[in-house]
Amino acid sequence: MSKTNVDDILIEMITPKVEEIEQRFSKGKGLSQDDINTLLLKSQYNHTNHLDLKLNEVTNSVTALEGKFTALESKFDKKFIELEGKFTLLAEQVEHSIQKALNKNLYMLVGAMGVFLILSKLIDKI
């Protein structure tokens, strides 16, 4: 945690008074309303520092998570591009196989029509 000038000034201002209050209290003397207010101020300052530390921890955790999500997003992007390439290749192979099958069927149909045409011409001549 890095302190600001205001933090340093506040703690410097309140520390001598807190030490004085602690000495009086340890001797069994009572606390005035000003003493209680000073101790409450110190308590609030400590609480604020604690909250600042926790906020820094949360901020660091969020930053770390953002980095992890960015890395994960990058991995997904790479995998998506890789899969997209594989699907494109597969689609080309399927298209090629279909075209080959169509060509083969067309040749067979033309050949069968040629055979029937020749047979019909032979039958006509007989």
C-alpha cells in the first residue's frame, strides 16, 4: 500500500494524541469525549487502510482474471481458425467426391444410352 501525503499528515497529527491517551488509560484514568473521538478517528483510519488493502487485492485479482480471460480468448480464437480450416478442407473434399460421383454417373448414363441406341439401330436393321 502506498500512502499519500494526506495519509502521512493525518497519522502524524493523531499519533502523539493517541499515545497520550493510551498512557492516561493505562494509569487507570478515564477517557474524555475528545479522547474517545480521537481513538475513533484512529480506528476509522485503520479501517480505511484495511479497506484500501482489500481494494488493492481485489483490483489485482480482477486484473489477473482479465489476463487469464484474454489468454483463453486467444486460445479459442486459434482453435476456431484451425477448425474453420479443417471444415473448409472437408467441404472441398466432399464437393470433389460429389462432383466425381456425378461425372461417373453421367458417363454411365451416356454409355447406357449409347448401348441402347446401338441396340435399337441393330434391331431396326434386323
